Amino acid sequence: MMEHIRIKAGPRAAEQVTMPIKMRGENVSVFYGAKQALYEVDLDVAERQVTALIGPSGCGKSTFLRTLNRMNDTIDNCRVAGKITLDGEDIYDRDLDVVELRARVGMVFQKPNPFPKSIFENIAYGPKIHGLARNKTDLEEIVATSLKRAGLFNEVKDRLHEPGTGLSGGQQQRLCIARAIAVSPEVILMDEPCSALDPIATATVEELIDELKQNFTIVIVTHSMQQAARVSQTTAMFHLGRIVEVGPTEKMFSNPDDKRTQDYITGRFG
């Protein structure tokens, strides 16, 4: 049976809507060698909502984000304890296909990182290796649809065979988002996706995040309190490797329960 999480909605968060839980972290701890980076973190991620992870540098929010699609597997001497599920399935099960997991749980990094290929090939690469296109027409349709969903198609439709690295920073980040959604993921992880962008490009990406949540579950790490308040429905506050508070974004920013959350949001530390 699918479990649900209650999210307060509406202008004053008076009403509640119940959203299915897409991913769940239970008692998650992460170790890099002898150093412990996360301590027994519990967090539910609601389906087709934006969950923001906030907190000072080095608090564990990006480490937790990377546990959600096993990116920590690529780091030597990293060990993850606890349980993380996607639709109730343990993603750290030994029999689970990690390549398939990362197709279901895509990632957009802090710095735009387009492949040194054409715009078209940047998008087509994932669908090709996952066998999502039966022919060239299918592939062209996936590329066009992904670029449209990322709000980039009209800007690049006449230069699809030019290098993706030739785009502006904001366009490159939207290209990376288009590349992530081309394999039809269920969850998109975003690690500081706007930190390298100017305010105009940031606003464009934030509008895109708001549209994407209609079809995707999104988890975003951000240092910008304003961004977390604008784009998310749920916010989790990390501090020294632990979650100190999690709740509806509106409440977290207007009336948090924990003094550390209040102090961080108002700029007293971090």
C-alpha cells in the first residue's frame, strides 16, 4: 500500500493535501572512512512536490541528496547505512540495477556540465543507451519534447547540431535539465542548480522547476533561502549532519519550531 505525507497548502497553509511518498530515507547515516557525515536522517519526499534541503555549508544536505541515486557509490571509502526506498523498494538492495536507478532518479549538478557534443547529442545520449527510441524519428521527438519541457527549444531549434558548450550558462543548465528528463525519470535531484547563474537565468530555472513538479518529484539543495521559499512545498533543515526540522515550507519560514532553523533563516549563522 502506498504511504502518504500530509502537506499544508493554500495561502495561509490552513488546508491540508495528502501526497503519496515517492522516496523515503530511514535512519540514514553516511561515513567517509572513519568520518561520519550524516547521522540517522529520516526524511519523506512527497510525490510531484519540490522538497528543499537547506542548512549551512558542510551540514550534510548534498551528501544526503547523493544517497538518493547512489552517487556516493562512486566515492572511495564511502559507506551508507540505514534504508532508502523509491516507491517502497530498497534502492541499496544488492540485486538492484544502479544504471536503471539513475535513469529513474536523475541529477542536475551545481555547475552546468554539458557533454562536449552537439545540443542534439547531449539530449539523445541517454535515450540511446537506455533503448528508449526505436528509430531516428523517435529520437528526434524525445529531443524536441525534452527541450520544450526545459523551456529551451525555441532558443536552440535552429542550432541543434552546434556544441552544447557554446550556450550561455543559464542555457547550459536548462540543457542539463533537458538531458536529465530525456530518459523519463520519476525524480530529479538538483544540487545548487542556480549557484553559478545570474539572477535572470536563475528566475528562468525557478519557473521551470515550478512547471516540472507537475510531472516529476524534485529534491533541491539550495543555499538561497529566498529560492527555497519560492520553489518548494516542503523544507528540511540540516545542521551538523542531522535534520533538525522538516515541515511545510510556509511554516518553516514563518514560524519554525527549532531555534537553529530560525537563526539560520534570519542569517544569524551559516
